[in-house]
Amino acid sequence: MGTWAMPETQADRDQVDKILSNPLPCGKDGENALDAIANLIGDDHLCDEIIFRARRNPRYTANFLIREKLREWSMMDGKGKWIKGKWDGNIWRPNNEH
């Protein structure tokens, strides 16, 4: 299925910031982290990685994995700051300015 949800609006990004402001334990089978980001960040690879880590250690925090996905999408820089851009219906297009 690929990717089905991205934090496209400022309100979405604010919600992601709120979620990531504290450690986000995966929980048993990843349900804690996946429920927290539902409708904000949906990606098969991210979900699989959260579930894999959760099965090894339910207390593993998903913050790093989530930030890595946002960096992969060019939505966040290496310091955890949002990159300005826009969703064009298919992909996030970063502005030239950061």
C-alpha cells in the first residue's frame, strides 16, 4: 500500500510535534505508537519497523523512527525542524528555503 498519510497542514505538524515532545513507547505489537500517529503519518515501512521494534522491546520509543521517516520525505531536517514546503497531491515538495 505504501504511504497513505502525511502531516500536510500546520495543524498536523503541530500535533506531530506534540506527540514527539515526549518519549513515545511502541507498546505491545506497536499499537501505542501506531495509534498515536494514526491519520498523521501512515507508511507501510514505518509501521513494519515500529512493529518489529515493539516485538523485541515494547518500551522502545518510536520517536527516532518517526523523525527518520519525516527526514526521508524531506519534511524535517536533521535537527528535527520542519522544512517548509507543500503537498502537491503526490509528494512533499520542499521550498528552497529552510
